[in-house]
Amino acid sequence: MPPQDRNDKERGTMSMANKDQEEMWNGAGGKAWVRAQTLLDTAFQPFADILVETVTTANANSVLDIGCGTGATTLAMAKALGPEADCLGLDISETMISHARKRAAESGSHAEFLVADAQTYPFEAGRFDMITSRFGVMFFEDPVAAFRNLNRAAQPGTQLLMFSWRDPAENPFMTAAEAGARPLLPGLPEREPNARGQFGFADAARVERILSESGWQDVVSEKLDVECRFPLSAMDLYVSLMGPVGYAIAQGVDEATRKKVIDVVRATFMEFADGDEIVFTAACWKTAARAA
């Protein structure tokens, strides 16, 4: 199906089960990820490398990449598997998928991208022999329904491999901005255990229950600590765009407050500076499962 025809189809079939997520990721959240695409691709390259190794070792022929964002992991897997493989990146954000499609066209990639909600999209039954996600599965309104839907899209024996963040306390880089900026931005939301969002899958036992209830088998979660890095020169871009602080800035603060927030958070992040780079540890779960 040509990309535009596919786009027309998805508009007619997309359910709004995750309406709040759609609004956020088509608004400030999605725009921020597009602007910071190079920075984020650099920082999270180790995860793309793991996914590429996994799909090539498995000789995957049809890969679904959930929450693909601006497309880095989908493009990397498509390149590794070659033009005969079917690699589809899915995200609820039209903003990010438009950028991913642009990247695919510019690089000559055969990867395809779909704007849809993985919880409700009517996938062809048994289409995929590998389902992956790099930090894209923690946002479902009903995660059991979402993974049940993904199970229907999987062939028998299909491998699911996904990364999700562990506890906020184990990821100080990801929470440092909030701690530093909270006196200036008192409306910043508090992190709630098991709530949809970055740390929604921090409880591995809960995730394993979700996957088992939705029909996945042989569920195993492995602790993974991954060193990530990006240029120190990109720090202000990161501070002003990413996470709850970046979202609060995008929602509108006066210029004086914005400058104070960036100055404070920049100073907070300097403990992660190593020469001309920012270096931090991504404390994650690497969760694998198999379709019945």
C-alpha cells in the first residue's frame, strides 16, 4: 500500500483510546523529539544496536517497531535486514511519523511508518515475526488490551523485545531537571508509581503480569544498565525541550523564568559532564516474551 493510501486508511481506523497521549505527542512532546532527534539518536544508539543484533540473529522478515518516534530504530533494523524484510514503525504522533517518513525518503530506506494507536489498530492477524520497542510501550491507557492486540498481530512464536525504564531513583539523570527546576516551576507533576509515562513499566513483576494476561509466554525481564552519551554542547537544547521541564517550558513561561530554569538545570546536569560529553546510565528493563 502506498504511504499516502496507508495514511488515509489509518485516519479512518485510529481509535482514540489514548487521546491524551495523541494530543501531547502531536503537540509540544512530538515537536520536541523532532527538534532533538539527532541528540536523542546519539544518546540512545546502544539500544538501536541491541535491536539490530536481535533482529538479524533471528533472521526476522517482518518487524513491528512500537512507539518508533522519529524512526531511528526502525530505519536501523530495516537497513540491517535488507530490502526483502518488512519493517514497520508505528507511533501515535503524526508529527514524529512525518519526520520519520522524511528520513526514510532521504536515505532511500524501505522502512514504512504508520500513525496509529497500537492498543486499537486493526493489524493483519499473524503479520509480524518480531515486535520491538525502545521506550515506546509505557503509555497505553489499557496495557493488557494493547499487548493482546499486538499478540494477535504476531505469528506463533514471534519474539517480543522491549526496553522500559526502571525506577526513577535508579535514573538520576532523568529526574535531575525536575529536582532542580521545581522551585521555579512549582506546577511540575509528581512521578506516580505505575502511572502512564516514562516510568510506567518500572515494576517488572507488573509488566510480566500484563504480558501474561495478554497472551504472551516465556516472559523474562533482565536488568540492563546502558551508558549513554551526547555532546555537552547540546545540553541547553536537551534542557529546554525534554521531559517534564521541557514540556512545562513549551506550555509557556516568561523569558526570565525560562532563562533561570535553563541556568539552574544546566548547573545540575554538570555532574554528568565528562570532558566535552554528557554521560549517564540508562537503568532499564530488557523484557522478552514469545507469542503463543
